[in-house]
Amino acid sequence: MVDEPEKTYPTASVMWKRFVSICGSTLSLLQYAPLYRAYIYQALQQLYDDAVQYTEMRTHLQPVCSALYGLFLLAVWGLHGPNLRAFVKLF
């Protein structure tokens, strides 16, 4: 939070660069598979709690480091499948 946002961020470009720098610092955390799975599950839980009836989960296929030997997982179902199966059991 800044006291004078108009002076700190005079253009949308300056503001966007700051936003990207903040988001970039969390990217490596989301590349760790167990944390990424927990992040997606929490998003599903919040949507369910808010009674959202339709959503599209859009993620990009970035390499995600598994807990096992530092291997990288690229399979979408390998990452999202366990979350979806666990979440569907709630119904």
C-alpha cells in the first residue's frame, strides 16, 4: 500500500511491472506439486462454499516439481486428478 498511488504508479505500465514482480516471487512456490495441489483444492473449496455452480479452471502447463526426487510433472491429470476425485466425494 502506498500513500500516493498516482505518483508511485503514474502509468498503467509502471503499475503492471510492479504487479508482475510481486506475482513472480510466488511462482516458484506454485511449482512445487504438493503446494500446487493444495492451492487448486482450496480454490475448489472456496467456489463450493460460495455456491458457484459453474467454473472453468484455467491453468498453464508449467513444469511442476514433484516431491519425489525433484522430478517435473507435466501431466495435467496427474496434478488435478487427485484433487477432483477428492472434491467430488463431497457430494
